Amino acid sequence: MSLPVPRPAATPRSRRTRPAVPLAPPGKIEFFHTRIAPGAAQRVAQVLESTWVGEGPIVRRFEQELARWGLAHPVAVNSCTAALHLALLAAGVGPGDEVILPPQTFIATGMAVLATGARTVFADIDPATGNLDPEDLPRRITPRTRAVIVVHWGGLPAAMDRIAQVARQHCLVVIEDAAHAFGARYCGRPIGSLSPFTCFSFQAIKHFTCGDGGAVCSPDAELAAAVRRRRWFGIDRENVRRNRYGGRELAVSELGLKYHMNDIAAAVGLANLEEFAPRLERRRKLGALYRQRLVSVPGVELPRLDPECDHAYWLFPLLVEERDRFVEKLARHGIPTSMVDTRIDTNPVFGQTPQQREQLQGQAQFEARQIHIPLHDGLSDEQVEYLLQVIASGW
């Protein structure tokens, strides 16, 4: 009588099918990559040689080139924070008003609201995208609500049609915080052409940079003109009159600030615009590859992507199980990760109570699992393959 042969213990399918971990990264992998076009140095040198380094002809040319990208009446400023503040002022937001915004953003979005004297009211997000949930928006509207700020998290356009519909029903001004979304498109239309105001960031680590800077866009030429005046003390620089002694004859009637862009930053922007199209295409190809390779990895959920939207891919977020183990595993293999920004409504400056924050269930779900992995045009094909293999090998 033969004895039964013992069988080896069963291995979970998810572990059996995971590939081996690569030995080492092919070069240092950075989380962000600041790209400055080779032609920027020459453009900046020309500005310095001209000695006109403030707002001048290069800023105007930069705005013209932004318009060729489909941005509506772009007004170049020195930061996205300045852009948001100017948009809010031009929208008539002031003390006693309320502005609705998602907590999944950088603190600057809320600070711009406070700078007007208005109150921040936080609406929930869709945990599958990180963007404002249009179904929660109506619940946050009161008689004092004046505007809603929509953040395109990571470069993924929010549900603009539904948000715009709610805004029209309640006579609200829509302001898009597109700090992450330069180059993105919604239903075939460029972000920067949809709403009364759209605000961009050209800060140092963005996928399109001027070193620092931003822009306000509006399809309404009069609103854009109002922003243009306010970016420099409320003065219409194109039509300012001078007296016989060379002094300006001013009759300023609205609050303005020193928010203009300078020609040095605009020169960097012009150079970077010349090569931005292929760089954006590279990001989109990487984003598609990430989604293809990671969709079946156990413990990973990909954010929902509307097929009618063109993602800008400044960030690539994942929703992962056992996030601490995921982060530690990637760190051991030389791959940086980041949450980038956590919910801002927990900051005391915004005056939200814990009870108010507990209502935002979508934000809590997103916060508990979100993490971002490197995606930029500074990654080599070998680094991309290494990153994907490490994640596929489990944690």
C-alpha cells in the first residue's frame, strides 16, 4: 500500500502570478522633473540685454501664444494664487459672501478666498477621481454663495457640464483652478475656454513652467480686461495718460494689486511652449501605459477617467490598499511617492469644525488610500518599466 504524496501548501493566486522584483533602478528616479527648454537661456539673455525686465512686450507675446493654445483672453500674472484672487475680485466676491470649493487642493485655493473677505465652504469630492462631486454641490449652496471653485486634480478635468448646470441654476460664478491642468481638454474643448474664469499655474514644478507665474482666462473680453487692470493696481496701462511733466494722470476706481508677470518669466514660458506639445504627448502615452499595466494589479484602483477628457497628467494618483506597505516597498527600491496635497479643510484658518469635516465621506475615502507615483517626461523607458515591475511584484 503506497502512502499519499503530500502536496505543497497552496499559494494565493495573486502571489503566484506576480513577477520577480528587479534588482536596482536604472538611474535615480525623481518624483518631479522641471523641464527648461534649451532656448530659454537665449531668450532670457535677450530680455536682460534689453534692460526691460518688467511687464513688457515679451509678456504680451506670451499671452498671444497662450491664446493660440486655445486659452480665452489669457492674462499673465505672477502666480496661480494671484490668478485666483483676481478672478474672485472680478467675479464680485467680497466680505459676507461664500465660495464653495473642494478640500482636495493646495491651501492657496482657500487662501485666495479668504483674501477677499469671503468664507470658504467645502463640498465633497468624488473618491473615484479626487475632483469636486457635482451631486454634493447643491447641498452646500446658501443665499450667500457667490461662486464655486473647481479644481482639476492632477490634471484630470472635473465634470464641468454638470457643475456648470448647477451654477446656472443658482446664479453662481464658476472659477476653475487649473493649476494642474494646462493642456487638458474637456469634451474636445481646452481647459481655459469653458468657464467665466480659469486660473493656471506656471510654478517651478508644474509640467509647464515659467519658473513661476500663472494666468487668468475668460471667454468674456470685458471680464478679462477687468482682470488685466487689476493685475497692476487697477490701472489701464494701455490707455494711461501722462501730464506735461511725464507723470501718470490716474483715476483708479477699483482695487488692484501688483500681480503682473515680468518679461523674464515670460521668456522662459515662450521657450517652454515651443516644445510643450511633444512633451504633453509623452505624458499622455505614459499615463495610458500606466493604466494598461496597473489595472489588474491586486490592491490598486485607478482613478476613473472620462473617455471624453484629455488628461494633462501633472500627477498620476493611485488608490491603494495597505498604503504604508506600498510606500515602504517602493522606497526600498528607489521609487519616490507622495500624497502631494492632503485635504485643506482641516486647517484652522478656514474655521471648519470636525463635525463639518465628517460630512465629506468621499474626501475621507480618497484621503485614506490616495498616493501618487512619478510620471513625467524626464523618466526614461527603462525607469518606467522598472517602476511598473516593482508595483506589479506586490507589497
